[in-house]
Amino acid sequence: MKYVKLTFHYLTANLWKLLIIPIVIGASQMNLDHIHQLRLQFNYNLVCVITSSAILILASTVYIISRPIPVYLVDYSCYKPLPYLKVNSQKFMTHSRLTGVFNESSLEFQRKILERSGLGEETYLPKAMYSIPMRPSMAAAREEAEQVIFGALDNLFANTIVKPEDIGILVVNCSLFNPSPSLSSMIVNKYKLNENIRSFNLGGMGCSAGVIAVDLAKDMLQVHRTTCAVVVSTENLTQNWYLGNKKSMLIQNCLFRVGGSAVLLSNKPSDRRRAKYKLVHVVRTHRGADDKALRCSYQDQDDVGKTGLSLSRELMEIACGALKTNLATLLLRPFVLPISEQLLFFASFIANKFSNAKFKTYVPDIMLAFDHLCIHPGGRSVIDEVEKKLQLLPIHLEASRMTLHRFGNTSSSSTWYELAYIEAKGRMRKGNRVWQIGFGSGFKCNTAVWEALHNVKSSPGNPWEDCIHMYPVGIVCQLNHDL
């Protein structure tokens, strides 16, 4: 009944908007004679005129105050590491063996995970990982953070020509590396941002933190008018590489890679013309009240005191449950799905709820609501499971699979690499809607919907610009789909 309650809540919350529709329709059908008669009525009824004017002014005021301020995505940038940081499977396995910390069973396990992961031969690892022995120091972690964050921001500022004084809000998310002073302070110092800037640092929120950061920036832009917000999403591997032999913790080494993104948001009406997208919806789902969901992606220490991120076998089941709840909430938003699809969904729900005969729950065709999908490429199994549950075609998940193949799992920034892929392919048209989906520890599923304001071209510095002609990799697509 949760979905029925959500529908009822929406109808009651927006009742006054729905009541305006008959008034607008009636006004549109009025001719000159009707207007003349109405004017004569007002001439003889001063109280009616005053009351009507007061109601009109009050309704207009309420509408203007309650109307959310549009949030525009002016541009974004994804960091592309230097070529010498590339790592292929053979190099990864050779280096893992030379560290001397992994036993033969762990090495074989990592080899099998790499084969099935969907990662290609050109992903990136941080500089500290290439040292023998590895040097996961604080200085090396700061160096990785500076390279990624400053690299993405330099390109963003060059493309948008934004001035430091124009930035009023800064949101940075990095789950596992939170030094003091914070990463946001590091950015303020580097670019000499304003002293009154409203800065936030989000930690420990997992791979879906990119959408959470956008949601926080959106809320701040509703309060502080005519300003810009910068959202930086990254993860730091230097101090979070697992150097032990617990198999559930070794998966992170095989999937996570270096990456980061920087996004410029604005609520200035003057920025609409140059902006790429408009933010339409943000939906956040948190399953942390469930103990299994909380611990399915859990940072802990193994039996010998080595810290790592443990991934449980229930992860996919929990992720799909969170996605189902998030999707149901999103599809109840206005103008997301056609009414015909919503009616079919509710009909199947009611039939299952109140009928003795069990009917298969209708799965809405989400591609009627969205033109492009950017699903977090947490791993091949994540993409395959989403494809199966939502009854999608391989073409719908091309951007996700190719991002996983080329850049690996870059955590909270990964969906921006997918969006950059779609733009590099020249597929983004005016009015297209993009659905970003992020999964994160907690367990969380957070989604954002963007609408293209014009035919979007990729910006200079797009991470795919020198290799987009080689994608999609047909063999990889078919292999992942068959597996």
C-alpha cells in the first residue's frame, strides 16, 4: 500500500494546482461577449471585484513563493588520469604477486574476479600502488586527491569561464578519505574562493554520494538565489587498498579505479541559455534500518587487522530491492511515466493485493520515461541484474558497460563518465531525459533525472574524446551479456 499512499499524498499536496486546471480551461473558452458580461457584473458588484482581486493576488503570491527555483547544470568535467597510470590485467596480477602479501588462493581469486568483472585493459590506479612495497601514506593520498580534484576543476573552470566570486556553494564527497583540513578547504585554498562560501564535505556515503551531493547543492540553491554551486565527486584508493587475504574484501581491489568529476550548477536565469541540462527530479532511498542492508557493503578489519571493504553475497538482492522502491517513488512523480503505464502498474498491484489469484506485477517500460540511462557501473553483475529486473535491452546499458570497461568503478563519479560517453557519441538531443542511478553503502539507492536543454555536444577535455571511435566494444558487450 506504500505506492497507493504516495499517490494520495501527491494528490492532496498538489490539490490546489489540480483545481486551477478547470479554471484555465474555462478562461480559454471565453469570448468577447462573456468578457463584456463579466465586466458589467463587476461594475455592479464592488465586493465581488475586491474579493476576486484579492484571491487572484493571493493565489499568484502563493504560486510564486512555492514554485521551486530551476537548477541548471551548466557543464561538468571528468578527470582522465595520465597514461603512465594505466593498468592491465597482467600488470595488476604481477604487481599483486610482487607485493608478497597475497597467498596463492587470493591471487587466483583476484584473477577470476578480473576475468568476469567487465573491466578492460586501460583502467587506472594511483601512483602509490605501483611502488614495491606499496606506500599508502597520507602524503601520497593527498597527492592522489589533488591530481584528481584539481584536474577535474581546472578543466571545468576553463570550459565555463566561471569566476571564483561567482561560486557561492561547494559540495565535496569522498567516502574513505577525509583528512583535516577537509578536501573542500583544499579547494578553497587552491582557487582562492570567497570567505563566505558555503562549503560541505560528505564522507562515508558510498558510490551513490554523487547524487546526494547534487541534492544538497539543489537544496542550497533553493535558499540562496543567483549563485553557482560546484559539486566534486571522487574516491581515494591510496590508503584504502586491501592488503589481506579475505576474499570478500579482495573484490574492491579488482573493481575500484581512479576517477573523479566536477559539476557546475546554477540557479541564475541568465545561465539557462548556456546550460546543458535542467534538474527535474531527485529521489533518495535509504535502507539502513535493515541490518542486512547496513552490512552488505561494510568497511571493517579482517582477522589479522587489515582494513578493507567487505561485500556480502546479499548485496545484489538488497540493491534490487532499493532500486524497486526508488523507481516506484520516482514513477509516481508528475510527468515521468505516461498515464497509461501508471494505470497498468496500479492495476497489477491492486490485482495482486486483493485477488486470490496471483498476477505477475507489471513492470513499466521505463524507456517511455527516459531516453538515456546512467547506471552506476559497480561491476558486471550489477549491470546485468539491473538489465534483467527492468527488462532492458543491451543498447540501454551501453554507456554503463563501456564506462566499466574503460575506466572501471570510479565510485560516485562513474555516472558522469557515462553521461560523457553519451555526449561523445552525439546522442543527446534537446528534450532528452537522463536517469542517473547510484548505489551506495548504507544501503542507498539515489537517482536524479536531467533534461537536455538543447542538442548537447561534448565539452573540451571529455575523457572519451581520443577513444570514442573504438566504442562500443562489441565483443565485450556480447561477452558481458552472455555471462
